[in-house]
Amino acid sequence: MIEPNETFPAVTDYDLAAGRNDIIKTNLKRRKFLGMGLLGIAGLTMPLAARAAAGNRAEEFVKGIMASETELFRKHSDSFEDKIKLIQKAWAEKDYRLVRSLSDSIRNTGIQAQNEYEDPGKPLLNASEFGSVATLPAAWRTWAKGWKYYKVVSIEEEAGIARKAEPVEVLLGFRDDQVNSLAREIRVAEVNEGILREVTSQVFGVVRRNSEMLCRVMFLADNKGREKRQYLVFYGNPDAELPDYDTDLEVRGEGYDLEIENQHFIAYLSKQTGQLERMLLKREHGVELYAGGPAHAETPCIDWSHDYVAEDFFMKVRIQYWGECPDYEITRGPICTIVRRWGFPHSALHPVYNPSRLNINVEYRFYSGLPYFYKSSKMKAVKSFVIQTMRDDEWVFTGQPFTGSLWIGADEKVKFGEVDAANKNSVKGFGYYNKDSKDSFVGLYLDHSSEVIPDLLDGGSSLFYYNWHGTVWVRHPTIEGIKNHTIPEGAILRQKNAYVTIAFTEKEGPGKIEALRKELLSPMASFSTALNASAKESPGSLANPGEAGDSEIPKALLWEALRSCIDQQMYISNVNLVELGYIYNLSVRDGVVSVLMTMPHRGRPLSSFFIWGSSVVHRTVSKTINGALMEVPGVRKVLVEQTWYPAWSSNLISAEGRKKLGI
């Protein structure tokens, strides 16, 4: 499986649901920055004389941003540099309530800077690498009618392992004058013996960088093993509507308080911390994995990492102590749901002891149709500090649902029972199984690496009976039992694990687990090549009704009508809803125009203001959505639905809108 690079590029939430908001069968994703907590006062209210090196880095960062801001933007927003001065002044004056307000304001400045300046990575194909559909063979041109451009992505399987509907992820760049909405327009088609066939795809991570739009495209790929296959990524169709793919992946809930279900299991995330709280394995027995009781006076979850024990065994510091996620991003779609959370772990006496030393970034990935999910993490020491021990993987199951334990040693083979002495620091996975029900839960360690720390361990231990409580395994990535060892500034610890819930027997299970681990360690490779297939007639067409210039009411007229709808709270900027990127989808059926739109943030939750209008600032130029669309010949009725998925960001503002706003 092809995964994003280890820099953890920003993810987005392209969850544009066709149905109810509480039960979401999604097909797309966009950026989501909902419910992000404070940056942490301890990290922002350092003594006024900050380190010179840190100051230089901050100054360079600020200069880079300021250089790209227009006078209009600077007039109406305050810079990071200005806010730092204000918070230092408030701290010196002991105005701690103002410090808190400024901390929140700086955090939001960080969110916007991330939107505008975070490096999305190097695309597999940049904006200048594309072909014109008009140059394709006639059979393919007809099949792809409505789309103007395409990119060629080639996939190769080198391990000799057959793949079925395996998720593949690539980063692609697009010219902003060739696309209106990547979410609506992108389609992926497999080329198989000259025949085109659309495959399920998911778009997320959309960002605008100057005149280039970039996004991550995930799609499902088949391979017989050691094959090279080509896929065409079509785009450039202003009439395209949000695709609606069949999927077994369902997401219920808001924010990170989610239930995530596929055909194999249901995962329940903690509404407090976002940790994996429990799982229901959807086999005939329906066993539920849970950690009963509050344990150490904490919210019980089956996933108990990440944490460390402070110097001299003074206290434990862990993300399980979060009252809410400090920061998070959610991506939802037909192929994958991504839950990413990060921040500094809390102490047992937070905020009295509030160390900002180890930044922890944890990501879950749940897929359609797959009996496993991923957890990846990155722990970075932002300053040197002393610990007693650290944990980066721990699972606890109450109620004795399993009858046996297993582990994987340095030879990559599954073994039963307790870890032997020869493998105590080279474990490649832990797991439990039930010999009668055949239920299992196995953690496969796929990556465990570090920077600066030379003595990273792949050790760990398993307890089949933990205080009459249940089964537990734990991994300590640093030397355990040596009192007070230092984690140096800049140290980074990474991991990527897959957690598998398959039917397991002692006879056949080991082979299944070993084969799956080999497969996950050998993802298919993506690369760029020229198109080299002979075209044949392809069944059906890429377009759905209304997407190939055949709309009963020309969509160009509908989009133009929406451009007469001004965001009246922006007063003199005269920027309209289309330029602002508020309109996510538009369709027309039997004279009924359906509009899916969002609002910029939770402080402006009333789309009805734009639908019917409650006041008119631009009386001579501004129209309501309902009024503007009803003026288009043939429109009988207008239906507008508001969604928060994806959460809006400045990446969705058009080039013209950005000029008007001075961005």
C-alpha cells in the first residue's frame, strides 16, 4: 500500500455527504481544522529573552510570510510577529487572561500559515505534466467526454504478490486555470488491455500554492503480481459533480468522536481523547474488545500509548490525560478515514505541571474492505529532557476474550507463548487469538526508526493475565530500567504499525499473518510514464447525466448566477460565494437545482443568510442564492444544503477572490 511520506503532510476532510450528517457514506474529503485546542501557554509564554537561534528562525519565518502579504491583508489582520510582542507585553504585565486570548489568536495564525505555506511535498506529476483529452484516441475521447485534461500514473508491483483493490496514494499538481474544483472534477480510470474502467477514488489534501493546485489522490488498484499498470487521472470538467462511490466504510459522529465501520469491524474513538476506545469484531461471535474500568483513573481505551515517565519517577506524562485533543485533522472518504491528532502530552496534575518537551503526533487510518488499520506516530523532542522510560505501543483488553498469545521475532516468523530472551529487543509484532472463536488481534510492526537516538529498541513484553484485568502488550522504544536517561533536543521517533483482525487458527493463522506482513512491507510503486496502450471501445462513459455538457439547464448559467451572490459581511471587497469557495457542489434534475455549500467557520453557521437574505448591504448588486438561481430560465425550485465537510479553508478561494481579499 502506498502511503504518504513521513513528514505527515496536512490532510483534509473531503467528506461531502449525500445523506444525513450523522451517518456519512462519503466519497471525497477536504481540509478540516475543527476543534483544535490551544497551542499551550507553556510553549508560548517563555521568558522574554528567548533563545537567539529560535528568535532567528522565527524572524526568518515571519519575513517570508510578510513578504507575500499585501498591504490590504496587513491592514486588516495582525502578524505573528505583532502577536508575539503583544503576548510578551501581557506576560510582563501579568495580564494572564490577555495572554490566554493572545495564545488562541496566535494558534489561529498558525492554522492559517499552515493552510498557506506548509510544504505539501513533491508531487509525482507537477502542474505542467498533463495531456489533453482532445489528443486521445477517438474511443477514449468519447468515453471521457466532458473532461479536458488527464495525467498518467503508472503502478508497478515488484514483490510478486497479487493485490485486490489495494489503496494507492499519489500527490499531484494542477494548473489553477485548468480546474475549478479538484474535489468535483477528478476521476481515475484504469487502462486494461486498451479498455478504460473508472475505479473508486478519493481526493484530499487540497492546497493552493501560487498558480498551482495540489492534492492527494487515493484510488483502488488491482494487480496480479509483478505487473505494470497505467491509470488516467481525468480533470478539467466544470460540469462535474461530486462522485458517489459504493463503499462499506461508514463514519458516524462529529470531530474525532467517531464510530468507523467496515465489513470487518467497528472502531469507536474516545470522545475525550480520540484514542481507540473499543472495537467490535464483526464475525459470527461479535466479540467486543474493550478496557473496562478507569484503570489509573483515566478514560479506558484499548490503545494506551503514547507516554513517558518523568525524571526520578516523579510523574507520568501521556496523551491519555488529554481532556480534549489539542489539535486534530480528519479525512473521510469512500476509501479511507484518517484521524490525526497531535500536541504535548499532559501530566497527571495538568496544568500545574505542563511540560512542552515531547510533541506527539498520532494518526489512525481505517480503510474500506480491509481487516486491518494503521497507526503511525512521530514523537519529536523540542528540547532536551530526562525520562525514566517511554512507551510508543500498548494495548489492553479486558474480559479475557483470547486464549493464546503470539509474537513475531527477528526471523519474521510467528511464534506462540512468551517472547524468548534472544528476541526480547527485536520483536516485529504481538498478538492474541482465541482458539475456539478464531477471533484475533495482531499488531504488525512495519516501521520503527529514530533520529539522534542510537539505542532505539524493538523490544516489548506481553502479559496474558494483567491484575486479573485482561491481556496487555507494551513496547518501550528506549532502554528500560536505566534511571534518568536523556532524550536530546531534536530527537525523533517514528513508527508505523498495522493492526489485524482476521480469523486465526494455530495451523493456518501464522502463514496468513506472515504473508500479510510481507505484503504490507512491499507496497506497490507509483511513477510517471508516457501513455503506451492501444485504445479500445470502453463500456459506458465516465460522465454521469449532466456532466458532459448535457445538463438540462447549462451549468455555466447556474454558476454565473451564483457569482451575483456576494458575501455581504465582507462589505467593500465585493467577493462572491463562488470566488470564496463556499459552493461545494451543484446539480440539476427536472428543473430542481441542488446546491451544497459550507460556511467559513462555526461562528457563521447560518447559510440561510445567503439562501433567502436577512439584510442587504449591496442592494444594487447582491442577490440571494434562491433569487439568483430562480432567474435562470428552466429553474423550478432551488434546494440548498449546508455541510461542514470539508471544513472551509483559504485554499478554496479562487485566484480572483484572493486578489480581491489581498491574500
